[in-house]
Amino acid sequence: MNSSLILSITTFIYGTAALLYIIAWIFQKSAIGRIAFLTTIVGFLGNLAGFGLRWAESYQLGFGRAPLSNLYESLVFFALSIAALYLLVEKRKGDHILGAFVLPIAFLCMAYASLSPNINDRIQPLLPALKSNWLIAHVVTCFIGYAGFAIAFCLSLMLLASKETRDDRESIWTKIPDRRSLDDLTHKMVMLGFLFLTLGIITGAVWANSAWGRYWGWDPKETWSLITWFIYATFLHARLMRGWQGKKTAVLSIFGFGAVLFTYLGVNLLPGLHSYGSM
């Protein structure tokens, strides 16, 4: 069994977990929520196994490298990061509802990677400029940051959709956790994402200097990474110094994740050293 097959199967496992979480949320069935959690663990292990096997397969082809260099591999690692961070959050909080928002993102990442005819999943040698020990440090820190922002985005959607007061007209939106806990967890996820995005930008700059002799070149991805960093810096400043909470910071979080997606996928439409389309 090769890595591509394992990762394709993982796609459907994440899809099943997402569906189970949605059912558990709508019908308030904690037993289904526990099954969804176990299914997510299976998906995460499959995701991890596929990632590791792809790494081993590159050595079998004679140019061993970390599987982090193209769009297919980055989507696989993004899904892996989201699933890992989500499992930690659910294990700590014990609430299944967030899974109904987060697992669809992991599923979509894997579905796009595994099922899109426009994505090349072949294992290829690294371009000369990518042959550096900084590759792993840069990509891993960036995508852990992206995963934190993805979960913050989901929490922000939940916060905006939740009701401040409970009444007799029960709906799925009244079953969402209270806004205070959602706001606090959003803040923590943004802080985590901001820390790792900062490390990603720093390691990227050091890598760029060793590869091209300059720390910063205003490449589209570099520029949009900086824009994303400033959006989340604004989030943290507004919360800590201006006392913003609730809907205001939720909107900033959603806007920030839009910038993350453009930094990750949108800039591929533009010419530049970081464009996956050119690799």
C-alpha cells in the first residue's frame, strides 16, 4: 500500500468524522460525538502514516526529503496539523461541537489534495533552492500557525452564530458554548498561531538569506505573510490594549483567516519564488 492510497482513504475518514460531529451537534448525541472523536484519531493516524510513508518512499527513489515541498504535500500536512491541534483541544475541553466546524476543513484539505485533477501527487526531487535544513523548520512552524488560525476561525464562526440568551425556542445555535468561553479559546488559538507564524517568517527570512543572499525580497508570499501577521497583531493589540472582545475580535479572526488562505493558496496565481504552481 503506497502513501497516496493511505492518504486517499484518510480523506474519507475525515469526511466521516466531520459528518458524525455534525450529527452529534444537531441531535445532541454525546455517544456519536465520542465515535466522531475516535474516528478523528483514526484519520489522524492514517494522515500521519501516509505522511511518514511518503517520506520513506522519497528515500526509496534515491532523493530522500521531507514531504513538504509542493501543494499536495502541504495540504496533507495542513490537514495533519489541524487534526492534531483539534484533538488536543477536544481532549482538554471535552466538547464535541467544535468538531462540526473544524473537521470539514481537514476533510476539504485532504479532498482537494487527493481528488483534484490539477494537483500533482508524484514524489519529485527538491529544487536546488529548497535543499536546506531550514525547509522543515519554516514549513512546520508556518502550518502549525495556520492550524491555530483555522481553529480560531471556526470558534469565531461559532461565536457569531451563537445566541446571547437562551429561550424556549431551542435550536442548534442555542447548543453552542457560551460566548465568553468561545472568545477566550479564540484568543488562545490566535496567540498560538501568531507565535508560530512569527517563527515561520523568521526561519523563512534566514533560509532566504542562505539561499538567495537576502532576508526579504517582497515576493507575493512574503508580502502577504506580513499582511497576515499585521492583521493578527492588530487582533492581539485590540484585545489586550483596547479591551475588544466578542463579535469585534471574531470578525478580525475571520478576516485574518481569509488572509491566511490567500497567503497560502491565492498567491499561487501570482508569479513568485513561493508559487506552488511553479514547482
